[in-house]
Amino acid sequence: MVKNILGTKLEDCCLELSTGYFRDGSCNTCEEDLGIHTVCAEMTKDFLAFSKKSGNDLSTPMEEFGFPGLKPKDRWCICLPRWIEALEAGVAPRILPRSTHESVLEHIPLEVLEKYAVQDS
């Protein structure tokens, strides 16, 4: 069983937008996932602007890839290194603990992640 940061079964992040490394709605991962798409985050205007400025435009639709572009409140599996960069820049989006892969705990303490938890998740 794939687990989340709470030690329970990893839940889907978002099925509507086909997120995650495997594009199955889950923030599951594997060795081939070099981007480490393991953090289920709720998008914010500030994070989307930060990500775009940092070289990963998540807000602009890319129809050729079936990507509608993200907007605030959308949920998406983001790359762990980008979330850490956003944390350091003061724009880290909230996360969904039950949908964030347990491997994130190897890089970020649970206490930090809990401060960014979406309350209704």
C-alpha cells in the first residue's frame, strides 16, 4: 500500500485534471519521477506566479498536451523541490496531507507540513 505523510493510504489529489507523474490523479512516484511530483497542493495566485517566474508556467493552458492551465483553488501534484523553494520564498501553497506522498517526510518535517495543511482535507 502506498502511504501518505500521515501513514495511511495515499488518496487521490485531483482526478479532474489528471495530475501526478502517472497522470492518474495521485501524487504517487517512482524512480523515474525525476521531478518528484509528490506534494498535493492547492494552488494560489502567489504560488502560480512564483512557479511561472521560476520557469514552470502552470497557469497557461497548453491544449496540445490536454493541459487546461491551473487557477487558484485547483489541486495539483507539484514537485517537491519547487514546494521547498516556494516555502523559502514565503509563497508555499497549502497541501493535502492525505494526498501527499510519504517520501516527502524524508525532506520536510511533518511539523512544517502540518502548518500548511488544508483544513478540510
